[in-house]
Amino acid sequence: MKKYLFVDRDGTLIVEPPDQQIDDYAKLALLPGVIPALRRCVDAGYELVMVTNQDGLGTDSFPEEHFWAPHRLMLQIFESQGVRFVDTLIDRSFAHEGLATRKPGTGLMRGYLGDDGWSRRASAMVGDRATDIAFADNIGVRGFLLGSGDGEWDWAEIARVLCEAPRRAEVERATRETRIRVSVDLDRSAYAVIATGLPFFDHMLEQIGKHAGITLSLRCAGDTHIDEHHTVEDCALALGQALRQAIGDKRGIGRYGDALEPDGASLAITLPMDETLARAALDLSGRPYFVFDGSFTRERVGDLPTELVPHFFRSLCETLGANLHLAVRGDNAHHMVEACFKSVARALRVALRRDGSELPSTKGAL
């Protein structure tokens, strides 16, 4: 989904003069740090929309021709630095008129508010007045109050928070068969907290948290009195959903979970465990596909049927939107199952690692 950064103009992009009108070139001055901050946000996938109140624009007190020349120059300066506004929304009314189009009213936003193709959670509003923050609340996005007072923000910090936002998610899944709560933090490593009612399965999920280098908490109350299938499948679906939400727009991720030889050739993650060898190759492509090559030497390991191991990873791929090829060979079923979970976790570790803000796809979408 798209994410927008809605931005006020006077006092936010440019210095606001005492008479509150930028009606001459001599009055045009950019705020410190605004260009590098907005460039960083554009590189991180934000689309910029200017939303501004221009009191009485077009009246005798503020003629059109005095407004547009400095405004167009401002836009040219931004565009010369790779900062382009996809839309500019201007309200011309006076405050005493009380029109719905004037911030914090949302009349200018009707087209956006009727569009479900952008994320309110990922979008934000930057302004220099309380009305801008009220406007942010009214359209359902986070608001940043620009200024120098206590609790206020500067452009560099706004860009840092927006572009380096922690990748966290929490998902609850409830059916007649299972009740699951899972949370993940992709940028912090901590000991996994797992409770599914299936001790060996808990141990395997712990391997994902540990070897993927993430924080993972998963609790499940399932109908294990019937059998293990619903618990294993639904935990995979919930975990995949949480990972997908935490990844966000995928900018900057490695995408492919593989290893590199010294010459740069790509290989699957290969993980040994005594006599067992497991290989996992992962692509966070958005297209679910799973291929498994292996045969376990017994039907159960502890309380986990081995037939559910490939089913777990297939279900994980469905909600994560991942392409996973997994192969295992060995003699000890315990080693084989554990090596599968560890190798997939190590592949996730590489694929989830964030370095920069580029989208790893020539299509422009993942």
C-alpha cells in the first residue's frame, strides 16, 4: 500500500514571515534541514502531499499573482534536489468562515479519505501548528509538530523516525480450533517466549527466534486433544502474518535468504547437524510457493508428527508471501526436523536484514 507524508507549507517547508504571506521572492526561505529530510523520506517510499491554508488567496489582500511565482520557485528548488510533491491541496478561506476545507477540517482530503489504497498506519503529517496535529488526528495518521519547544520535532529527527521505524507487529488469530497471539520485533534479538502445548514444537519455534535474530513471542491454546494439526498450521499462519506486517514495504531488506561464495555466487543456506544436512533458499517475493525435498525416518519426534513439518513451512509461506525451497537428508529424525527449522531461520536472518532504503525489485513492488 502507498504511504503518504502530508506536509504543511508556511512554517514547515519555508520560513513564515511576520505578515504570514509569502508574496514576494525576497520572503522565500527554506527551513534548515528540510531538503535532506524530505529526500530521505522520498527514498524510503513516501509520496509527498502539501496541505496548506492560504488565508484569502485570490482576494485583494492576497492576489493570486503574488502567491504563485514564489510558490513555483519553491517547488522548482525541491524538484531540483529530487523532492517532488505528487499533490498540492490549498484552502483559500479565512479562519472566521469555518469551512470544512480549512485545516483541521478534512474537506480537502475527500479523495484520499475515500481511497483504501494507502496505509494510514504508515503515513504521517508534519506541521508547525496545533491545527496541523488536529488535522493529522482527523485523517487518522501520526502527526509531527515542527518547532523548537519542548516535545517538538526537527526535520532530521522526523526523517529518522519515519525511515528507521522499528519493524514490529502483533497478530491475534482466533478460530474454533485455536487462539493464538504472536508478536515479533525484527530489529531486536531476545530469547523467544513460546507456549503452544506441544513441547517439541515449542523448541522448534525457539530455533526460529534465535537463529533468525529476532524477538519472537507466540502463545497458542489449541485443540491438541483432537490432534496437533490445527495448532501447527495456525501457528504458522499467524507467524507468517506477523512477519509480513513487520517487514512493511520491504525497502532496504535483503529479500533473498542465501549465502554468498567468495566469488559472489549465490547459494542456499546449508546447515549441518551431525549426520544431517539441511538446505534452505528463501525469497520474500510476495508470491507464496514451497518446495520440499526429504523423507523423515520416523513418524513422530516427541509430540510433533513429522508430516506436519513441511506443512508448517507451506503455511508459513502462504501468509508471509515467501518462496521457500527446503531440502533435508539424514538418519536421525530429531536432527532432521531441527536442522530444517534452523536453516530456514538462518535464511530469514539474511533476507530480513535491512541495509539502506532501496526496494530490492526491478518491478518497483514486492
